[in-house]
Amino acid sequence: MVSLSVEAGDLVLVSYPFSAHADEPYKPRPVLVVNAVRQGDETLLCAMVTSNERRWSRPKPGDIRIEEWQEAGLPLQSVIRTRRVWTAEHRDLIRAFGKVSGETLEAARTQLIDLITRAA
């Protein structure tokens, strides 16, 4: 188990579950920590981050470009996928490697609030 001190806005590499790959159920993937709950089990609310070129050039609803990708510690242009949310535990963390701007974090949170509160 990795002991990391993480907070909202951090970019973290996690062991992300992939149910479609039975022979490889987990892969290291970057996520944005949207919120770090400091009570009980210390769950982390995370949004998937991808460097998929298609997502960068044609973002879909809920996708947010990380304009400051180099300053944030990412090797490639990347997008936050706010419709791909996951709750992680500290045991899922591999390492923290960067941080997004406050503006980017707020944009991600706004998208998540919209997703949760929008009428069906």
C-alpha cells in the first residue's frame, strides 16, 4: 500500500480497473483527484484523464482540456473525462505526479455537478 498525501487538483497514477481485460484487470492510468474525503476510509473522488488525440481535438460533452498540461506534469496534451468518475482508495494509488490549475479543477467540478443535478 502506498501512503500518499493527495488533495483535490492532484494528478495521480492509479491501478485502474478494466473489466474488459480479464488477463489484465488493472492498468496504471492517470486520474484527477476531484475531492479527497478526509474522514473514515479516505475515499478519493477521481475523474479519468486521457491523452487520446481524438479527445483533445474533438472533446465530447463533459471532456475538459488541460490547457496547462505541461505545467501539470503530463507528457502529452490531455483531457479530463468528467463522465468517467471513479472512487479510489489509497491502496489504488501508485504515485502523484502533478497538479492542475484551480481554474481547471473548478471546470471539472462544475461539469460533475451539472451531470449529477441535470434532470433526466
